[in-house]
Amino acid sequence: MMVGPTDVASLKSNYPPGTVDHATWSNAWWSVGTGTIDGVEINLWQPPRGYEGDVARAFMYMATIYPSELWPGLAFNFMCDGVYPGLQPWARAQLLAWHRADPVDADELARAQAVAEIQGNVNPFVTMPELAEYLWGTLQGQPFEGEEPDSPDNPDVTPTPLQATYTLEDERIWLQSPYVPDGASWTVDGMAVNQEWVSTATLGVGKHELRWKAPDSTRGKITILITE
């Protein structure tokens, strides 16, 4: 039986990634089954060999960039609230093992750079893989002296794609995304917006719902979080 990408996603369901000890389904790439976490057998999926580090660094990025207020309930099987950056102890150990065993290669770096051109920011665990050790590994608690990313000369007037989180220091939220067609109309918390950006100070700290409708009638919803 041929299994396409959509079918693989369905088989993975909402299980967390991990080491599969007993597979209920597998092909030459993915495996789905059960593994033992803290003495308890749970459902897991395992990435293809040679891509474990890629998956680990993607999850490290999600754990650090998306606050717990935006996680669905089942995410707490893998992530934890209250201790930043939130990863359950077993998840931290699993991701570090994959991260160390499968270092960043040229293909992953090129893919990360291509995503950054669209998204507006990079995954620092790809461009600075040693960062993971400072957060969760052997260098935890030591100061990290990584390079600061280049900033635009005038961030107030340089549009950047929508992000999941903002602080009040960001000042502006630009209503544009590579995943939203040009010419879309926007509402923020139910109010129509007739300009290209909204002020973080005006919206205030908390979660906000952004909805868009394109000229071709496609539409969507984005939830963002503003912190102090």
C-alpha cells in the first residue's frame, strides 16, 4: 500500500516524537508505535534516520518561540508550563540526543535560510546549534555569547511578516504574511483595520485574534500573543 504525506500525518496523529520501540506502522522513513517514557508506554512517532536532528531543532524552536498560552492541551505531554524554555525532562533528553547525533548539514542550513526569507526570522538552533547546550545541555546556566542578528536600519517602517508573539517594545504588528494573499482585508479582535499595521500598545498585553479575507474569498484566522 502506498502511503502519501497526508496519510503519514494522519498516522502520526497528535503523538509526540520519540524513540519507537514497538512499531505499529513503518516505511523506509517514518515509524509510528509505542515507546516507554518514565516507565509508561505511550504512542510516539519517530522521524527518518538522518533527520532526527532536523526534527529536534524544529521542536526546540517551537518550545522557545511559542508561549504556553498558544499550546493545545496535548502539547503539555511534550512541553511544560512555568519553566522557560518549557520542555518536559524526557522531551529535553530526547531532543538533545537527536540534536547531537545528527548535526546541522548543508541541506538543513539552506532550508532554514529559505524559510527565513519568507518568515522573517531564523531558527537559531540551526544557525547556532551550540545554543541548545546552553539551554538544556552540558553548558546550561553559562552565559551565551552568540552573534546578534542584523537589524533593519529603521525597524519602525520596515514591514516584517506576522509572528506568533510580540512584546510592547515591538511597537507595530504588520498585517502581512507569505501565507496570506495580497489585498486581503483584516479584522483584529473583531474590528476592521484599514491600514497595514496595528500598534501593540493599542492592543495591549494578551491574546488577540486576527482574521483575514482575500479578494478570492479565501479566509483564515491567526492568534497572536503580546507580552510586556
